[in-house]
Amino acid sequence: MDRIVHKADFERVLATRSRSRSTHFALHHLVAAPLPRIWRAKTAIDTELSTGSALSCPQVVDDFPEAVLSGLWFACVVPKRHARRAVTRTLLKRQVRSAFQRWGPTLPAGLWLVRLRAPFAKQDFISARSVVLAAAARTELEALLARAVV
């Protein structure tokens, strides 16, 4: 299980409808692999065309066969407007990562993203990083991912 790291992949997943929602979280899923990255050295200049001697190309490079889509990539988005303190954002991200570690083997392949869509009430969770907040986030994420498996 890997993480989604590139902006284009985040945008692709967030463009899909949420697969499941809870009070505070939304879960997005896209049956696809991350976009391929082309790394090219800035100093190397090719003087010869690579397409000069090629007669035909059997398959487009960007097309992924279904056999390649066997991985699971995940990410979480915890906006600052819903969790002001960095301690709270870190706590929620850790809860998301641990939930994906537990539920990862049962989830279908593709790109998964958990988004915090509403803040936790400050009246109920006074401390920015409390055991009560961690437990509440954990149970909500467990229910969210359990609904996604079905």
C-alpha cells in the first residue's frame, strides 16, 4: 500500500463522487493507478529523434492494462479550516493511516482518499490532541471504511 503524492492524482480522486460519508469524513475512490511520472534530466539534450527508426508502436505508453491495477494507494486531506491546530491535523492523519493499514487488504484496488469535511465540535473535544478525539475519529473511520468494503 502506497501513498498518493502528486497533485494530479489528488485532483482526479477528488473529482469523483464520495463513495461513503460520515459526520466528519468523506471517502473517495477511483479505480485507477497513479499517473506515470516522466523524469528527465535538464542537462541532457537529445540530438537524435527517438521516433526516426520506429515502424509502429504496439501500445500507447500511458495505457495501463488491467493486470497492472493491483495496487492500493491512499491519501488524506485535513484542511486547516476544519482543524486549526497542527496537533489535531496530525492526530487525524495518523488515525486515517492506521485505519487504512487495518482495512487495506479488504479494499478494492485503486486510489483512495479520505477528506475531513467538517470540524469536530470544540465543546466536545476541548483538547487539541486528546484520547477522546482519537477514539471518536477512529470509530468514525472504521465505520466509513466498513461501508466502503460492502
